[in-house]
Amino acid sequence: MRKKTSFTVRTDSTDAELRAARLFIDELLEQRSQPGYQRPKRRIRNVNCQTLDVLGLPKNLQGALIDANLSTIGDVMKESETTLLHRPGIGTRMVLQLKEALAELGLALKEDAPQ
């Protein structure tokens, strides 16, 4: 589980409070600059029921998916890359953007059936 830490910096904060906040931030920045660092993935509950807004897709892609009656992440995950490419208004670039957005959440499209 990821730990959340927040700081409130006020104009009347003591020097010690400000130094502690700065030290913590400097340590985080140092960790992120290390080779091999990967940003933690976002976690979402009941992902299948979530709307497409969660993915942060471009409006044209989100509109094309909704026009294809795919309004939730679960609906999209039931589709394979091939079936999506056969939907009107959805091209290879859009499918790539969709796959990247799903991957950020640790999700993927359905595998294409072997031929």
C-alpha cells in the first residue's frame, strides 16, 4: 500500500518545519531520479464499472468508444484490438492510446483469438 504524506506550509511555519518538508521532497526527487524507478500505478476499485473518464482519453477517442456502445472500462476490456479496429471511427492510433491508458492502470484489452 502506498503511503500518503501531506504538508501544510503556512507563512508562519517554523524554519524546522520548512526544512523537514524540503528534506522529504528532496528525498522523493532523488528516488525518482534513480535508474529503473517506476512511478506507482494508480489503483481503482471496481474497475469494470468505472466510466471511461477515469482513463483520461482524448475526447475523440472517448466519443468513438461511446458511439460503439462501450461506456465503461469493463466494456472496453471485453474487446480485442482487432474488434476495436473494425468499429467505425476507431483507428490504430486510437487503439494504441487506449492500450497505453489501460496499461497505466495495469489493465489490458482482451487477447485476439488465434487463427
